[in-house]
Amino acid sequence: MHMVIYPSYSLGGSVAHWREELGMAEVVSNKGRMWITTGIVRGGKLYIFLEDALFLAEIGALQLFDVDEKCIPLEDIYKKVAGGVGGSSWESFEVYRHLKSLGYIIKRHGVCWSMKQVKSASASVEGESENGCEETASITEITKLFSSMQITEAGPVFDVYPPNSKFRKSSPGEPMFILCISSGGPPTKKQIEDIEGQCEGIPLKFCYVEHGRVSIFSFNDVELPVLP
């Protein structure tokens, strides 16, 4: 049996393996409380999106290894984000980093935290996967995310939760708000209404990034009085 020993284990940090076919990383050593609110669980394994990996690498909490078991330098992770790998973008990362630094809990919109959530959502559907097939189904689900999702498209991007020491991935509750990234200009009234229709009553906010500065705003209906 071949055993891989990662040099960062001795440094006390967490370790992840980059999975090119998924466009995300599989965490093989998770150390620290940040994992309570970071990463999604599938088939008993912990996966993180590229924005998670870069944020943790920046603060020195994670080392990311490639398929050849070589540590991926920070500049190469930057290049992956800038290149849109895994549906990421530099704009979305700046938003993620801003909110994460403020203590908010944040994940990709529409992606369940754990398989428990997935099963709860599909409990009424017949023919759920048996435990033996769970891993295959999980990987397929994650892979499909990237064939249909592009994080820079107009639409919900992140689900944002308030700081919460009792947060659990198995029962996270509703997000505080759903965040969209506005590129080039404000959204039209129709775009706002269409996106709100996808949010099931959860508050919707928009974000604009310019020269590294993140601005978050929302729209409210205002009825003007009828003039005589």
C-alpha cells in the first residue's frame, strides 16, 4: 500500500489535493475550526471550491498539492482563479475574501453543504442511490455543477450566512441573503425580478467590485405619491 506523506503535516496546516477533473480540491487533512463553515461534504469526503482554497492559502492555513504531490504555489492558484477554473473569477474571489474576512459564512449558491441536505431535498423522490453508489453519485453531482455553472454569469452567486458559532453543515438554516455580482452596470428591473423569483423569499443583494473595493447594495420597491 502506497502512503503519501505531505510535508505540511509537520507545519500544523491543512492539506488538500487539487482534482483537475472536478475543478475543485479534496481536503485530506483538515485542521482548525474554519472547516466547520468551509467546504462541502460528499461521500464522506470534504471538497472545497477554488475561492476557498485560495483564501485559506493566502492566510497560511492550507497547502494545495497537485497530482504529482507537489505543492502548488500561491501565484499558480491566482492564475487558476483569473483563468476561470471551476467557474471562479477574480471578481468573485474578491467578494468572497471580503465577506469571509468580516466573519460571514459563505458558499456557492445552490450547492448543498452535505449529503444529508441533498437527501432531505430529494426524500420524496423514489429510487435514491444506495450507500454503495453514494460516492459515484456525489462526484457526478459535483462535476455537473461546472458544466452548467459560470460564477460570472448574471444570477445568484453566493449564499451568505451571519457569523454563528453553532453553525452546522447538516442543518445550516436559511441564508441571511443571496448575493449576485453586478458587472459593467446595475441590473435591469426585469433581471432583478427574475433573480428574486429564484430566491424563494430570501433577501437578495448585489455586489459591485472596482479596483479591489467591494460595494454591496440592494433594491427596494418605492411607491411614489400620485400628484394632483
